[in-house]
Amino acid sequence: MSEFDPHLLIVDDDERIRTLLQKFLNRNGFLVTAARDAAHARRILSGLDFDLIVMDVMMPGETGISLTRSLRETSNTPILLLTARGETEDRIAGLEAGADDYLAKPFEPKELLLRINAILRRMPEAQGEEVRPKVLHLGDIRYDMERGELWRGEDLIRLTATESQLMRIFASSPGEAVSRTKLVEDLGRDRGQAQERAVDVQITRLRRKIETDPKQPRYLQTVRGAGYMLAPD
């Protein structure tokens, strides 16, 4: 994020929705590019970088969930999925694939705007001055608290916007349990069991990146009745 307007990619096979969203988001200070399906989005993404992708789940050909999973292999660009109301399985599958958030159709454009801005605020910002890094060690992984970066040796571990924010939350109070309710609030989301379940999915994905055995976590622990806790070396 800089002085330039954020550039969004809208991926939806419904031309009416694409047009409406493009006009609405343009009026609210975003640059917007639109793609009609996953294949079209792939062609656009091969030549352009975006600050955030808003993508429908159900599209002809490749689904939004499949494209999300594929993009996560090489990119940490935030992804907001649009799902059919009541399709809980799609929402959970989308989060597991690497999406940062989801919004059920039909939705109010203002709610979409709030979700987009919340995700963009969670993205780590570049440090303006050189600061001696404060580092937490998680086995062979180190977390640079100043830069919000996770490293294994010389390899940078890609984090989504939500994973990055979770690491910042846990790193701010290592050794202390953070409740699921508090995590939902700190992530800027509405309260509710669905959002707490979404946090559980994000925790599971983050564990895959920092744990030797994600099923028996050593560093990102579950504290019964209290939430989750980061336990660095």
C-alpha cells in the first residue's frame, strides 16, 4: 500500500455483477480490472500484480476455490471469495485453499468495501527506517517481528494477509493464550461461531507452515478452554 490507489482484480462470470462491482469500487478509490472466469484471470495475473483479488466460487470451468489453491503456490496476494449463502462447505474449503475471507451472496456493496479495506489493513507495511530486528525462533523457523516475515533458513515462507496478522497478534504476547473471540475481533471481523470456525481453519493452515507435525503442534498450541498460544523457543 502506498500513495497509489490499490489495484483490485474482480473475477466473476456474471457480467452484470462484474460491471456493478467495477463501478462501485472505482467510485471508492480503487483501480479495478475484471476477469470473466478463472482462465481469463490467469492470463491477466501472468502480467499484472494486484493488491487484492475478489473472486466468485462458482464459475464455469475452474472454480474459485481451485484457482485460489493454485495461486497460493506462488503468491500471497489477498483473496476474498464470494460464496452462495448457506454453502458452508464452500466457505471452509475456500479458507483451507488459502482465501483470506469470504462474503456470502447476496451482499451489500458497502459490506464488500468494509471487508476489502479490513484485509488491506492487515497487509504488512514496509518499514520506513532500519530497525534492529526482533526475532522469535520456532525450531528452524524464525519470525522477524519488525518486518512481519517468517523465514526457514534463507527461504521466505509465504503468508497470506490473515496469516501475517495472526502471527503479529501471537508474537505480541508469546506464551499467552489468545481466545478465539479476541482473534476474531483483532482480525476486524464480525463476532459469531462461523467466524470463530474460520479462525480455526486459518490456524490449521498456519500450523502447516511452522510446525514439523501440524497434528501435534509444538509452537502454535491449543490451550483448552482459553484459545491458542504461540510458544517460541
